[in-house]
Amino acid sequence: MKIPIEDIKTIPTKVDFVQEVQELNRLLTHAGEAEYHLATPLQGCVTHLRSGEDLLLTGTLHGELMGRCARCLEEYPLPLAREFTMVLTPLRTIGREVELNQEELSASFYSGENIDLSALIQEQVLLALPSQPLCGEECRGLCPQCGANLNLEPCECRPTWKDPSLEIFSRLQLASLRTGK
């Protein structure tokens, strides 16, 4: 979605939009695997206004993501609701190298005749994602031996993991066990 800069006035203007998800789903796919994907378009609303040369954008995004749980590998719905605020400052080109201060490093800039909200929307969706997708905090995951989903069925496997640093103790034979004392 693009907003012409000349349309951004000092009076707040609200714009509702629908963001298609093909590009977002491509961004959410890593090495052919997607931890998350959007099944339906995002619903959004942005209010824009001008303050001098700066542009203020506030808005919300709503949608539903599908996530793949990192523990049990099942898909689960994840509601997306994200509010955002951004101030865009005009990009000024300087003919020489300068050191930027902390405020300038964290600023967002605009140039040209339009503000393209696509990158802003993509950024906000990525910021809204949990760092590790979990269907629930109580998810028990998969059995490491047989692969059974422990949320759906109990597992009959016995743990066989042994600490390699304790391997020497498995070879010890205690005299009291042999003599029965």
C-alpha cells in the first residue's frame, strides 16, 4: 500500500487496508521450512499526519497466523494483533561522511513521492512473532525415542539416555552385590 506524501496533511487521516500475504509468507519461510504462515490477508488500519516535515504513522494489524510448534511439530492458530507508531523524517543527503548520533541511528526516513507501507507492515509482523513457536506452554512435545506426540498419547518407551561422563560407573562391579552382603 502506498500513500502519496502530498496527501499527508496536518489533520489525522485514517486509512483501512487489506494486506495480501504472499510476500509475507515468502519472508516467513526459511530454507523451505515455515515456522509460521498467514492463511488469510491481514486487516490493517493506519492513521497518518504531518508535523512539519516529519510524518507520524500509527496503526494496527490484525490477522491469524498458523504456527508449527517447536516441541510437538503440530500446527496451531496464533492470533496476530499489533499496534505500531512510527515517525518518518525526510532523508537528507550529505555530501560528506558524518558520524550519526544515537537519535539519528534509531530514526526512520522517507524519500520520494510516496510512503510504501509494505516494508513497515512486514517489519511489524516479524516483530509480533514469538521467538519460538509453541502451541502452549504445557506442550509435552515428542518422545525422543519413538516420536509419539506426548500431548495425544502416552509413550511406553523407557529412557535410555546415559551420561557419557558416568560411563565408567556402569562397568564397576561391587563386591557386596556379588557376595550378597
